[in-house]
Amino acid sequence: MIFPPSASIYRYRPAAWLRVAGPDAETFLQGQFTNDIRQAGAGVYGLWLDLKGKVLADSFVLRGAAGGEFWVGSYFSVSSAIARRLGDYIIADDVDVEDATALWTGLSLIGDGVGAWLRASPRAGYFFRGRRSSGENWEWILPIASAEALGGVPAGSRELGRGDAERFRILAGIPAVPSDIGPGDLPNEGGLDLDALSYTKGCYLGQEVMARLKSKGRIRRRLHRVSGGGPPPAEGCALWQGGARVGELRSACPDEEGRGFVGIAMLSLARVSLEAPLAPAADGDPTILAAPLLSV
């Protein structure tokens, strides 16, 4: 099958790729992960929370080739953070966690038809639906040592740089963990309750907080997409409106034309008005526009 001519490829190294295995691996992960890993054959996205429901890390979980084997991978949440979170709750469970991040590499395939192309032939490694763009996107995680895997993408395919991949993500309104949503934030503040949480699978760490928020809670902050002219302000800078601090910029990159920037910001729902622009300094010109975050 011919690789889709309109599709793009982004080569990267996962921040985490952990092998979790053992007789108790499935029940252990099911009791810790926010989503239902019974779907994990094709890969399922979810979060690792603390007791207060704050986001420590995110990942995909996939069922491995061997019985009792799972793979836990993340774009941005580092392997040490996920391994530590898992290790803190392995008590009497027969589970081993192995950090294999250094031995694997990744390719994001973005565009119509990339999933069909991946499934058309036997391929080394694992592939699953990704979270890079609002369109069709698959991840292919490969052993670095595999000659078949490294040569599996057709020469001449359009390759994206890091800035391109970041812009795809931001324009699609997909939060990065932990830079956009992290240990001080709730999943709902970034819209991650829509596709990273299960409310029917049973208990997991932080589940009681998530259930209360769903039934009668309200969030006070929310991620929004932002855009403006000129170079991106420093990530983490405060955002102002009418002399009041209303939020902060979490991530940003140049726009496609290179004349401005796009980003994601955490804004106070009580203080901000989406009808008026924001400023990157208390006494700065209000030139930054905000819009609700999209969801994939």
C-alpha cells in the first residue's frame, strides 16, 4: 500500500516507554490509571493522578505481546515520574516496572489514511491512535535496533520539525502534560475529563475527586487557546486584562506564517473576558486574543 502523499511524519523520542508486566499487572494498572485499560489492546489514553485528583503525568497504555504485559508511553511526561508514581503503590502486587525508554523511538503519522497504511503490513513495534492533531494521527513506537522499523517509512515523505508538531497540537487544543496541565491542576481544567477519564470502570487513585467534580463541582480556571502578533512571550508569563492578572501562558510557538504565535494559557473563568484582549505584562499593550480550547 502506498503511503498517503498528503500525510506527514514527525520523528521523536518518547519521554517515557515503560514495560509493566506480571501476574497482577492488569489489575494493578486498572486500579491506578484514570481510563479503562480493558481497551488497551489498541491503546488507551489516560492520566496518573494524586490523591487530590491533580495531574502527575499522562500516558497511553497498550497491551503487550506476552501475557500479563503492558506498555506505558508518553510524549512529554518523563519515565521517572511515571515509574515513581507506579512504584509508590506497588505493595503486595506481583508487578515489575522496567524503563525501556532509551531503547525505543517514535514516529507520529499525521494525515488521512495513515492508519490503514500502518495496518496494511506486519510492522515491528506498536502503533495506536495519537494526540498530535485534530485530524487522523497514529503513533508508531519502534525498537531503535530494528532495521525494518527504521527503514519502514517511504523516502521523500513530508517530515515535520518539533515546531510544526507543537503548532499542530496547540491549534487542535490538545494540552501537553505536565507543561499545560500538571501537578497543580485538575484534569477538568484542561478538558481532559472528556477523553482521559472513565466514570464507569471503578476505583482508581483520585477517582473520588473526579466523581465529585462530575456530579456537583465547578472549576475556577480553564485552558484556552491564545494567539497574538510578534514572537511568542515567555512560557509561564502572567497574562493581564484591565490591570488584573487573569492567568498565565503555559505553552507557545510561532504561527505558520512566522508573523505571530499561537499558544495555550490557563485563565481564570471569573476574571477573564473573552471579548477583550490580554496583555503579557501589567503595563503592556493588550494584543493577545483568547478562545475556548478545542477537544479531540
